[in-house]
Amino acid sequence: MKIIGVYSIKGGVGKTSTAVNMAYLSAAEGRRTLVWDLDPQGASSFYFRIKPKVKGGGGALLRRKPELDDVIKGTDFDLLDLLPADFSYRNMDILLEGAKKRPTAQLERLLAPIRRDYDLVILDCPPSISLMSENIFRAANALLVPVIPSTLSARTLDQLDAFLGKDNAQGKLRLLPFFSMVDAARSLHAETMAQLSQDYPNMLSTSIPQAPEVERMGLHRTPLPAYAPASAVTSAYRELWAELVAAVYSKKGRRLR
Amino acid sequence: MIRSSLREQSEVVPELSGAPIAEPIAGPVARSAARLDDRYAHGASERPAGESLCRYLDSFDWSLYQAGVALEERIAGAAPRELRWLDLRNDGVVIARQTTNTEPGFADALPDGPVSDLLAPILGIRRLLPMAEVAIRAQRLRVLNEDDKTVVRIVIEEASLRGPEPAAVALPPRLRLLPVRGYAREMDDTLRRLEQSLGFSAGEHESATPLFFDAMTAAGCRPGGYSTKLAYRIDPEQRADAAAKAILHGLFDTLEANVEGTVKNLDVEFLHDLRVATRRTRSALSQIKGVFAPPIVEDFKARFAWLQQVTGPVRDLDVYLLDFPTLRDSLPEAMRDGLEPLRDWLIGHYAEEQAKLAEALKSPRFQALRRDWRAFLEAPTPRDSSLSGAQTGSPAGPQSGPASEPLSQPASSMSAMAPQTPPPPPADGLDGERSIKSVADRRLRSVYQRLRREGRAITHVSPAAELHELRKTCKKLRYLMEFFESLYPSREMRKPIKQCKVLLDNLGSFQDLEVQAAHLAETARRMHAEGACGVATLLSMGALIRTMLEGQQRARQQFSKTFAEFDSPTNRAAFERLFGARGVGAAAARDANA
């Protein structure tokens, strides 16, 4: 089982649509896939038409009553399941602090019992750097980081890089930033992209355009490739998925963990 | 409990109605499902009805079925064929699946995968054959909640058997509920509604039969119906000639069953089974002595000997090719590649020999043998054995014409079984009217004693021919014991048969290795004459001959020990208990005097 966090310190960068579409493409290829909606806003649960509610909330989940296994819901798509969000996740840092030992390893611990049930887990992470994100960094094999080509976004990437860099234990976590919500008409985007690509050689080559189809996911409440399989932005997501697979599953010494 | 029948994600099929439906789209189940759609504000067809083809595959001898599994091949449109491995002992649940792009045949030709791994040890060298083919029309409906989220899936399947005749046979329709994870309450609710709208109770779908069984029943297939095992149930008081015919008829059925597969060379076991049935037939003809007129016996013996002979060359090639990896591995590594031209040569001659064999099995001579033999086996057992000779080839005996008196056949065999009627003394020395049990006792005793006599006479210096003779006798004893097993207390024959097999294995490896070595030497001469091999190959074949002859020597050294075990006092007592004390007593006395 591989774990990929879709993560950004900044909100509104296309994180949830990336998580949902990557998960859909993964399951469509035959991988048993789980999306864990860790964002208390519950956007990916909403996209899959699943109520953002976990019995007993995040605290109960940390006590493993109920077990993770018992709160997973099947989506409308084969091989694709979802662990719904819960509003209590907004207090997750407090709950994690309360863990008796190893407050940064709680997510890893919770996922252990279902390791054999899924080939890929995609974590839809809440924005910000917090105890929760440290849990995510520890559990994940890779972080897929959407970056809007703007100076502010680039700063958060620096922050993340600095945060991960100073923490030795996270050294093996692979950072996979990519450009998201790219507006081809804006020359500033193109310039920023060129600059950032130089500064961050890890930057994936696919960029996801700003497109009305992506915004309509909220109306369809369905992954984009399922209702607009032929659109250009769907093709972009497919390319991103291919790059992600190559990075995470490649056998040539690029194992992340 | 309802859940138990629906616990599996997709494979447990609650059967709704035993009544097959004719119309493909508007059957009662589909109508009910449509009603269900109306009742469910959010019910929706997930996709249009899809058609697929489902074939059940097994070897000719049903080795998968015997192992409690079925192999289902699903073909839908242009997608790769899906193979599903079903556990028949557990409601037909799918244990493994994999895909393949080509028609499944031999295990080693399948792509690697979980099904292939399970199949190979069970199927062995046999070929998968389609046993039944079912066309399935499936419609998937989904039950939605207020968010238009799928919470339960409903699959309606209408299946019909596709047979050789144009008319397809409809199978009972099937309905499946597929749960969606995390929506158990909705599943229960749907089940309850379905029960109400379709009018079946929860208990009924506990007994859901896997589609496999419906398909087999409709196809008129009897899974496990073919076996080369001899399992005759003979009435000890039955007339010996009638019982012998029953045994021969069983062998003939096996022989006939394998003709087509042998002609088409579907796999090597067809020919093997055909040859075993032929050998057993010859043995029964000559060993169940004195029940049929000698001219008939001699005629058929000669004709079956011909069959054995024309089927020999291909079998030899089969054995070589099957053993080839072992033969190759028995050589020092440096000599192994030298054998490859031999393999090429064998393969090169295969098609030619197989064509000759197929021709022989289509020849008028073989058709006449089948016809005459069937007529003989199916002719009524004569009241007067002296007339049996006049009956060959002519279905109407002089005494009772079955064409004019259709009842004469059962009547004659019935009257022979009546204990009040003492059998008339045989007019010409034939024992056809004696009870089969008495014939069996006498023959088994006699062959057993001969086996002991011959075996005890063999010393370290005896010529090979004496061991060959002993093997023949041992084979006769084994076949007789197998034919007559049901005449003796159940299970008591098992151990003696087993002991015969052990002795036969020893004698067999002695003789087979000699024959193989001679055959290989002859092959080497032919290959050399044809310029089909170089020195390296001749050397490798020479080394192989040496390995064979060494093996033969080992078998010879083992013989006295193997025979002594066969002839141990305990085993002797077991044989004597079985075949009657009186004769054995006399034999023991003779042995003591000798």
C-alpha cells in the first residue's frame, strides 16, 4: 500500500479536485483505492456524495472505536472507497496532543490495520502546518503539492521545504509539486512558472489549467474524468496521474520509503 | 439469516423463481425490478443491459469438478476473457480470477496468474474443453439515496444455455444484490422491499444454486460422468456370460468415449485411456475363460490386438515427449543439449504418426470392429451356451429373435438368475451359465497360483523373458481383481490390488526400460541413417541408453525383495481368504509337495 498526501499550506489551490481525480484514475486502473478526507470542510466527501460524518468524530477514531474499517464508505465507483470527513477534525491537533505517546505517528498507526486492503491511499489534507500535517508527512510516501504560479504560493513551497528540511525524520518523504489553476492567458503565470521550475527541479512537468469544468465538479459531485472524459483538463489530470505513478511506483531506486 | 446469503460482494446469487422465462427483456424479474424503480424515488438504471458469454471448462475426465471447483470463462465484447475459479463446495464463490487473451486449453499456455496457479496441478497434461456455454444478459440497477448516491446495486441476470441446437434453453433468472460498503441499513431496507414486491421470503435464497449446476442440468451434462475407474456392481449369482458382457460393455463405453478425442488429438490422455480400455478388453476376453465360444474370443482378441498395435506408435512418441525433460535431466549437463535433435525428430514424426492413427480410427476395419463388438455385447445372453457361437455378427439368435420378441432379452436373463432353476450342464465345456462368482473364484485362484509359481521360480540368473512373463500374469491378476472387486467383501480387495500394483511397478520399470533402451537405439540408427543427427546427439542418446539400462538393473536387483514382500505369509493369507479356501488348500498342498 502506498500513501500519497495531497497537501498545501495554502487553501484554494485545487487540492481537493486533485485528490478526487487522482483517486478516480487510480481505481479506474484497477488499484484498490481509498480517499481519506482529513479536511474538516469535507469537500472530497461532498464530491463523492457522502455525508461528512464519522460516528464519534476524530477522537473516537483515534481511540479506534470505531475502527477505521467500520467507517469506510463505498463510492459510486468500483474499487474506490472513502473515509469521510468529520467536523471534529478541526480540533484534530488538540486530539493528537492528547495521544499518550508519539502524537506524530497517530495517522500511521490508524492506517496500519488496512494496509492489505488497499493499494493506494490518498489523503486529502487540510491546509496549514500543524501536528496533523506532521502526521501526514510521517505516514505518506509522497506529497503531491498543488502550486498556483504566484509569488505567494511559491513562498509556501519554501516554507514547506524549510519545514521538511529541518526535520531529519522526514528526509525520505518525496515532494512532488506541480502547477495548478494555471491561466494560460496571464503572462505573469508563465514567467513565474519558468522561474519556479528552475528553483524547484522536483516540479512535475504537468500543469493543470484553470478551467470551468473543474469548477463544475461541485455541481456534478462526480470526479471530472467520469463526466468530462474528453476534456483537455481531464487529459491534464491523466498526465499528472501518469507522472505520479512513475514517481511513486517506479522500481529504479526511487522508492520513497 | 438473510445476510449470510448476501455477504459476498458479488457472487452469491439468490434465485427468485424456478420457472424459466422466455422473453429476454420483459421477464417477471425484470418487471418487478421496474416496479422497484417506481417505488424508489431515486432508483436508476446504471447502464444498459449488457450481454456476456459464460463457458464452463473442464478436462474430459472432469478433474476440476472432482476437485470441487469449476472454471468459468466470461467473454464480454472486446474485453479480455476473464477466468473465474469457483468453489463449488461453497456456493460457487469466486476464489480467484485472471484474464487471458486466448482461448484456454492447456495449463502451461495460460498467462501467469492466480487462476493459472490453481489450475496447473489439477489439470495436469489434460486440455480444458467447454462443457456448457451460457449467454447471460445482465442489467445493473442502482438504488440511490437523497444525495443521489448509490447505496445498493441490483443485478438481474437472464441466462440461457447455448447448445448445438439453434433453440437456446432458458435458465432460471437470477437476482443479486451487491452491497455498497458502509450502507448496510440501506441494503437491509432494499432487501425487505424486494421481498415484498417480488413475493419471496428470505429463507428461499439461502438455497441459491450456482449457475454452474443449472447450466450442467440444462446441458444434460453429468459432471464427473466419465471415469476410467472400474467400479462394476456385479451380482454374484448373475450368469457368467452376462456379467462378462457387462464388464466388457463398460470397457467399450470408455473406449468409444475416447475415439473422437484421440482422432482430434485434443490431449494425450484420450489415446492413453483408449489404449488402457483396449488392453483391459483383451485381458477380460482371454482371462474370463470359458464363458464365450473360443472362435468368437479368438476373433475379437485378434481384432483388438490390431487396435492396440495401430495406436502404439503415437503413444510411444507421447511418452517420449512427456518424459523428455526428465530424460534430459538424467544426463550430465554437458550432454543435455545433444538431445535436442532427438526432440525435434520426435516432434517431426508426430504429425505423420498421428495422421496414420486418425486414419486407422476412421477406417472401415475399425468401424466394423465397433459394430460387431457392440452387436456381440448387446445380443441377448443365450439360454443355451452352445448357440453363442452362431450369434456373432447377427443380432438375431436362432432361439429367440429380439426383433420379433422384444421381451425375450430381459426374460432370458431374469430366468437365469432365478435360484430355483439349476443350470443345465454345459454342452460344449462352456461356463457361460455358471454364476459369475464361481467363475471369478476359479480364475482368480488359478492366476494367483500361477503368479506365485512363476515368481518363486525366478532367480538371479533367470532370463529376462521370465520376468516379462511374470509381469503379464501379474497384470492379468490385477485386471481380474479389478473387474470382480464387487463380488468380494468391500475393501478387502483393495490391499491385494495395491500389492499387485507394487509388483507391477517393479516389473514394469524392468521391462519398460529395456524396451525403451532398445527403441532408443533403433531411433538412433534411423536418425543417423536419415542424417538427422550429429555425433554429439548420438553420444547423448548412448548415454541415455546407459542410464536406462542401469535403471533396469536396479529394478532387477529390487525384484527379489519386492516379490518376497508380495509373497509374504500375511499377504498369502489375505489372497487365500478372498478366493475360496478349498482351491487354495489344494494349491497349498501342491506347494508343500513341490
